[in-house]
Amino acid sequence: MLKKNYLKKGQTCRVTFKYGNEENAKTAVLVGDFNDWNMEACPMKRLKEGSFSVTVPLTVGQSYRFRYVLDGHTWVNEYEADSYIGNTFGGDDSLVSV
């Protein structure tokens, strides 16, 4: 799930990324072109019901590729992404537009 909160000045949007975790993973990380796909930049917090969440400020007027990495090795997309775009690995990346 993606929740967008545009700040008053209109240049930044705080996007909350929430992954439902049907796989029952122990850890999750948000990676994307906004953090150079860095596996340490955006660790997600596990919530009481088992899902994961993290909020990231993004510049308005752009689209960003992203994916979730579960337990350090399983890459998954956001089911409610704004769109999807093919990647160089033969799969798709999720896309968020702000």
C-alpha cells in the first residue's frame, strides 16, 4: 500500500510504503532508484500484525522505481503500485509517481 502526504510547500511528498507480508518474512527493506537500490538505506519496521512499513520523503514531479527485499534475498513488488515498468533482469519494478 502507498500513502502519499504532500507537504505544504509542494516540493516534497512523504510516501509511506506498507507491505502486507503474506510470506511471513522476518525482515524487509525498501530499495529503489531514490536510494540507489541500497539494501541498508531504508529498512522497514515490522508492525504488530506482521506487515512492514517505512516513510520516505520524495521530490514531487517524478516517478520512482522500487521493490521490497524480504529476508535479504526475495524481491517483491507492491501490489498497489501506481504502475509497473520492466527492468533489465527480465522482471518488473513497481513505480510510484508523486
